[in-house]
Amino acid sequence: MTSHQPADQATLEKCLIFGHGFHAKDHKKVLEILHRIDHRLTGLEANQVTLEVMVKDRDHNDQKVTFEGDVGRAHIVATDGSEDLWAAVAEVRDEFLRQYNDWSDKNRR
């Protein structure tokens, strides 16, 4: 039995929107940090996935990174307020994956 891959396979690079607070020079590093999410997109078409990462009050004590996504039927929002921007991006990635796994486990039944 072979698995069917959509013609327009969803990937992080295709589906990620860089929202407020991220500059073009940040894109490569953000994609590197978030790359573990790509395996969760396997089997989905690009039009089934919307992902957005944004940072509010960048470089301030109260900065907040938000990673929001619609992956198939799952809607997930992960936030982190770490002072280190890149640590915050890694934290929202991990929280996103945790929430997605929880959603997936509940909906397999």
C-alpha cells in the first residue's frame, strides 16, 4: 500500500506567514527553529494549512511570541513571553506540537 501525497504538499515554508515583529532577515532562523513542524504537515495540501508567527513588543521586557495555526481541522494557538526571542520561538514550536499531538490523539478515535 502506497501513501498518497497531495499535488501541492503543505510545508512550513509554503504555509508560514511572518506577522508583526519579524523582519525578512529573521525568516531563515525562524524556519530553522520551526522545522520540526514540517512532519506534521505530511499528507495535507497547502490550502488546508495556515500558520502565522508574530512577536509583540519585540526587544522589550514584555515581548510575546505567538504561533497560530490551522492544520486540517485543528486550530492551535501557542504563546511564550521569554525575553530571548529565539527561545520563545522554540517554546511556541514545542507547545504547538504538544497541542497538535493532543488534538490528534483525541480525534483518532
